[in-house]
Amino acid sequence: MAFGFFKNIIQKFTGKPVDWDELEEMLIRADLGVPMTMKILKALQERQNVTANDVVEVAREEIQKVLPLDNPPLRPFPAKPKVILMVGVNGTGKTTSTAKLAWYLKSKRHTVMLAAADTFRAAAIEQLGVWAERIGVEMIKGQYNADPAALCYDAYASADRKNVEFLICDTAGRLHTKHNLMAELNKVKRIFAKHDEQAPHEVWIVVDATTGSNALQQAREFHQAIGLTGVIVTKLDGSGKGGTVIAIQNELGLPTRFIGTGEKLEQLEPFDGRKFLEQLL
Ligand code: GDP
């Protein structure tokens, strides 16, 4: 949803009857997803003489019903290390978000270790290594093509030994087939249970807000295959399309935990439902 999206609706429909087809198209184009669009239209159709202000009011009410307003970005697990598994297709900003998250946690005085578990892309290992050095956190890496599950197992042991609070694992976004990728990610996910039954404590998918319905589809596929606990939505600075946050929450019940608002380390923010809603207005 383009920020300021509601303003567009007001401009479009002020002083004239609401054109239902046009409104439906606007809501779909804002990446809210078909079910959320239908919810809004249905609630509106229960009103008489619908005005532009009614549209905004109802859309806001319906979005507020599904969007958690006071969710903490990190759930309070007592475990140490807490493991965050970062998944998602290449190009969404997964490696950058992994680095940004390490930076964010470090700035909150937590100790962090990174695991470069995308062992199929030498460039990804290198890229994360550069970030790790800049941030000043340790990164565990293996040989190119090493078994990512074994690497994660070792990384956990190392984080545990060093009393590190957070272990963030960057994983592969692409293998020869989607089936292979999901099997590999499931293997990585299961390996942690040998150390701690509750680990990984979080499995977050990174999606690119500018890809709209593709982002929703990726979240759906990863959630079905490996089970997710949250989402990081990147590139909200670009086109400013945020409807995908609402569609993923509405259709998959997955909360957005952080948002990416630029390429720099500090451009990752905990998701704030209230602020997000305000920005839509
Ligand atoms: P990966 O393949 O998913 O690991 O993606 P990368 O982390 O390499 O990121 C792909 C590109 O997206 C890079 O050029 C990043 O700088 C850029 N990027 C990542 N997050 C954001 C964001 O929040 N905003 C913007 N504008 N660019 C981003």
C-alpha cells in the first residue's frame, strides 16, 4: 500500500459516488490481497450512500482488526542462545536484513553471533563477512558447499560456549529445485533441536515489499514447507508499498516483526502497527 494511500482514495471519491469497481481495483493494487479487499467492500456495502470518508473509516477499521498494534518485535524466550533463522528467496534483502538485525540487537546491548549458512553462494558468505566485521560481531562460516545444517549445529555450540544471546543464521534462498531448498531448510531447522528443543526460536521470512503478491506467495510457500513465526518486510522506502504486511497478516496470521527502510545498517525498524496505520492516512 502506498503510504498516503487513503489520501488517494479521498481525492478520488470526494464529492461523487464511490465507483465500486474502481475501489476494488485500488485496494487490490495496494497489495492488500483479495480476502482483505473483499472484507472492506462487504463492510462498506452494509452502509447507505457511501462517501470517500466512509471508505477510509471502514478500511481502517478492518485493517485494525487484523493488524496487531502492540506486538513486541522479539518474543521473550529465556533460552540462550536464542536462534533466529532467516529464510527467503534471493534478492529480497535477506543477507542485508541479517546484518541489520545484528546491528539492531548489538545497539540494544545484546551479544550476537552470525552463521553464514547460505553455503551455496560464496558471494553471500563474503558479503555477510564484510558486514560482521563492520558491526563487530563474530561470524561462523564453513567451506563453500559445506552442509548448512552441520554449520548451524557448530555455530550453536560456539554461541552457547561463548554465552552469546542471539544466533542469527542466514540461509540459502535458492537451490536446484524448490523441493531441495525446502528439504535443506527443514534439515537446518531440525538440527537445532539436538541442542535445544525450542530452537530455532524464530523463523523469519524476508520479503521485498515492492514485489506485492509475490511476497505473499513466497510467505505462503515457506510457511507451508517449514513453518514461519514472523516476517521482515524490506524496501518500504522504495515504492512505499506496505499492503503486503496486511495481506500476510490477514491470510497467513504471520506478524511483521521488522521493516527495512533503506540499504544502510541502521535502516531496520521494529514494526510499529500504530505508526504503520498512521502512515497509511
Ligand atoms: P539477498 O539475496 O536476499 O540476501 O539480498 P541482499 O541482502 O543481497 O539485498 C539485495 C539488495 O537489496 C541489495 O542491493 C540491498 O542493499 C538491497 N536492500 C536490502 N534491504 C533494503 C531496504 O530495506 N531498502 C532498500 N532500498 N534496499 C534494500
